[in-house]
Amino acid sequence: PDLAHALLALASAAAEDFSPWRQRLLFAGASVATVLTIVLLARVLRSPAVEPVGERRRGDARARSASEAMALVGNALAATHDPRALLPVILEASIEATGAAGGRLVDEGVEIARRGRTTAPSPLQLRLAAEGTDALLEIHPPRAGFSADQQELARWLAAQASIALENAQLHRIVQRQAVTDELTGLANRRRFMDALATEIDRTERLGGGLAVLLADLDDFKVINDSYGHQAGDEILRVFARVLSDHVREVDTVARLGGEEFALILPETDAGGAAALGERLRAALGEARVRLEGEDVRITASFGAAEHSGGESADDLLSRADVALYRAKA
């Protein structure tokens, strides 16, 4: 249990950093902790009571130990924050803890995982009730069938799994909110800077082009003053859609704050970034937003810069910023 708790602490600490290697560490730590707690649970359930002092006391001690082991399983499962990856772990835990011959797990009609023998009659079917998940856990009994204790244990485990799935869903929401601009749904400044650092590192190691494109709405304060902040928010959302509709999947589009947006363009030089800026300017010129009964035209200015060897992210953005204000002028 001490080692399981230590691994859980490691997984929780890793959850605070959203970088890919941290996420792999998170899942690995949670998986190891899960295996340890499953082993503990299996030993508790398969071992006789220490003191044979009556059926009731044996039952109480067994239930109490099983409950404690179940809590450890639940905590270990809760440390894994990818609901899809969590489902096979739940299946493994259910089979191991109940001594089932095998089982399978189905989510929204699609089989996610299958383990062991799944031809036994009358499998135990348990719904994993969690927001955004419609998973069915089906475990097949051994030849002797499931005892009442094993069936009850399976229901406990399903309840723990449902809580873990709910926690995983909530974690994904919080994780997304931490790196997403709430108004536009684009990446926020934090996500943009992380992605830019990653792309600069990739370019330095592997070569290839990299450019950034800054974009700033023209006279945005006039719109806010004339039509109000709700109208300004709608303008920002329209601009975000125009940007998103004209980029590749490998590009990163972000709102840095206010009316300032930025794009990371891998494998792109300054000319390519400038050409994209021109296409975006033209597309925005065709967009109209209806405000107080009239069509309002939106314009924006753009500044592009191509990364040069050894240049920092701040220096690259500074050069793009200079180009942006030349366009403004």
C-alpha cells in the first residue's frame, strides 16, 4: 500500500504538467499502482480470516479488508486521466478481483477490450455510469459460477470505476480549459508558447522551415465603443473561425489576448507565411457581422517572421511584431 500511494502521488504531481512525456509518466505510474492494488485485493479476497472466531466476525473482517482494497483500486484508477485508456484497466481489475474466466468491455456499442474466455453462460453485466460514457462491463463466471460475495465485489468495483471515469472526464475538461481560450476555443497564450518552444526545438534538431504569423484586428476599440463588448466578442469569434478555416492540421492558432492572434506554421518560410496572411486578409474582408441592423466589415493587419538558427521564441515573436506594426501603419 505504501508503494501504491507513492506511485499515486507521483501520478498526481505529473498531472500538473500537461507535456506529453509527463502524461506518459502519469499513465505509467497509475498503471503500476493499479496492478499493485489489484494484487493486494486478490490476496485479501483469497486469504482466510486470521482469527476464526465465528462466521460473522470473519465476514466483517473480510468485508472491511475488501473495502479498503477497493478504495486503493479506486484511487489508483482515478489517477489515470484518459477515460478511453482507463476502460481496459477496469476490465483487467474486474477479472482479477472476481476470479472471472474472462470478460469484455463495450463503449457506445463498440467493443473496447476483451480478455480471457467470454463464452461462459449468464455473464454478469454492469453499467459504468459516468458523464459522457455509456460503457458496459461484462464479466464471465468461472466454471463454478460467481458466489454472492464475488457478485457484490464486482458491483463495488463497477462503482469505483464509474467514479474514476467521472474524475477522468472532469480532469480532461480542466486540462482543456487550462490551455484553451474560453471565448474563441483557440489555444491560449500558454499553449501557444509551449507549442512554439516545441517547434523551435524540432526545427533546430531536424531542420526545415518554421514561421509565425501575428494578426491584430483593426480599430477593435471603435467596435467595442460603438456596439458594446458583446458585439466585440462576436467579432473575435468570427475572426477565430476565419483563421481556423484557413490553416492546416499541423498549424497552431491561438488568441494571445484582446484582439491579438497568432499562428505557428511548421515547414513554412517567410514567403509562405506572408501568402497565408494575404489569404486570411482577403477572407476576412468577405466576412460580415450583423450588428444593430447593419453589416459591419472587419479588417486585420498581419506580421510574419521566419525562424533563423539559434533564435529564441521571444526574438522570433518580436520580429513578427515589428512586421505587424509596419502593416498597421
